[in-house]
Amino acid sequence: MVFLLHGEDPFRTRLRLGDLAVALLSGAPAEPTDLRTMVELRLGTLLGITRHDARFDSPSAIMLSGQAQGLFDAVDEARVVIVDHAEALKDLDMIGAFPREAALVLVAVERLAAARSRRGQKPKAPNAPAANLLEAVEAAGGSVERIERLAPVEVPGWISARARIHGIRLDPEAVASLASAVGSDTERIEQEVKKLGAYAGDAAVTAGDVRTLVSGAIEADVFELTQAVVRKDARTAVATLERLLADGNAVQQILALLLWQFRVLLFASALRPHADSERMAKAIRSTPYAIQRATAFARRVTRADVQRAYEAIYAADQVIKTGRAESDVAALTLCVLDLCGVANADLRDMLLVEAPRR
């Protein structure tokens, strides 16, 4: 039996690996289960498992682990050989020749693409050697599973499920804030959920707890500020800004994140249906979750709106740096009101006035 697990989500791959190893050792069906409900296992505590790293271990050592070790081995003893970093495996013929009495589980924490046949290329001969790992596993009659990254819409549900496993209660707003801060990084989600649970104890984790403990959670509040600005809701925008300032966030930090949010809106407005949000997110150093979340509001924003917002934020930055306003907070507040369309709040006029000498 040969299995290949590959994808770009290391934590969910480890969950599936533990589930698969237990199933193979117990003789249970090896079908995929709901990873949201799985507890990460320590494979070193299970008997019958041998683990190798294809970057360092030779194919002969891997083959030896799949063979019977002596006269005293039980006939029906289950053996599972796990090979990490299987993409580095040099001898692909070993996969087809692996002992049938053992299970071979190949793990590659990256997406493996099948070789594409070029136009005009001769078809592969029946007995030709496999060109890549996927072909070798398929030729051996093995099973291939690709562990995809979570889609943005799946992140809140994953967070809630992982919190239930660890006996932690999260408010809905806390789930949304955490999803915005960490995106689809399931490894970090697991760490942050445990940290929040240890901090809150028996109490429910709130959005305030997330803002206090999780790096990047401020972006959720700035997105709320951006939403209010796009809706021209000055009352909500000013209240959100006051909360951000009361939490100790610096004026320049809020201003920079506000500019970043409008940049995300600009890219989200150009996102075509079924487009690759992950690739676009990498282009602007954002997350697919942020891109997808901004898509609903991007329909209300035109390029002219974004250009006007850039001008307003630049004016606020220059007014703050040159000391033209009474205070940094006053300049930021006027910038937010200007973005909401409030009259006489345009800071660009201040740039026409000579900066005061101090």
C-alpha cells in the first residue's frame, strides 16, 4: 500500500498523517476524515511506525524498514513507513518495489504538479520509468491526496472547530478578528487559539482579547473603519477611530493601515470571479482572506475613490510630519471625516500654507 500526501498546509497535513497512520495500524479504512475534529498525534508514541527523511536517508534504508526484521516478527504485524520530504526521493523505482506487507506513506509539504505533455511530444512508453513522484505513486497503484489551504470562507469555521476541541469558547466577533489577523495559516491558528484560551481561562475569548494578544488583529478594526468610510458613515468611523486610539495604537500606524486597506480594496475591485486570490494577495503582501473579505465592499469603490483616499491620507501624513495641525490625533480625525465626505475637513488645503516654525 502506497500513499502520497502533498500540499501547502503543513499542519493539516500532519493531522491527516496521524489519522492515516492510526487507520493503517488498526486495519481500519484509510478514507479521509474531517480534519477539523482531529487531534494532532505524536507518531513517535505509536508502535509499528518508522520515519525517514528523503533528504538524508538512502532508498535502501527506507526499503529495509518495510521488510520483516527477523524470525520473531509477528506474521500479521502492521508496519507503516513514513517518508518526509518525499519530493527529494531520488530512486522512484523504490516505490513500486516496496514490500507489499508494509504501508509506505510519502509526505511532501508542497504542491506537486503532474508533468504536462508538450504538444507534439511522443506518448509515454508503457514500461518507461516514472518522470516524477506523482507518476511513480500512480504507477504503483497508490493513493494521492492533496491537502489544500483553507479557502477564506472556511477559516472562521475552522477556528471555531479547533477551539471546541481544546475546550475554548470564542465570541463570534473574536472568531472574525482572529480570522482577519491570521488568515488561512492553520499552524498559527492552532497556536493563537491555545494562547487565547490560556489567557481567558474559563471565560469566553472576546475580540478585545484578540486585539491584545494577536499580532495583526488591529487590521480587523481598521477594516471596520474602512467599511464605515466607504459607507460615508462618519459617526461609526469616528467611534471606531476613537477605540483604536484608546487601545494605544499609534496615529501613524492607523494611517498606514488605512492606506493599506484602500490598496486591498483597489486590488479586490479588480479581482475577477474565480480568480486566484492567493496570487493577488502575495502581490500586495496581503492574505487571501483579506482580499475575499474586501470584495463585497470593493463594488462600492471606484478607482477615483481610491485615488481621492490616497490624496487625503498623503495630506494627513504631510500635515502630521510638518506640524501644521494642532495635534496628530486632530489631523487623523479630520482625514477620516474627509474620507467620509464631511465638508471643510480637507487637509489638502493645509499643504498650501507654510509650515509653522517651532
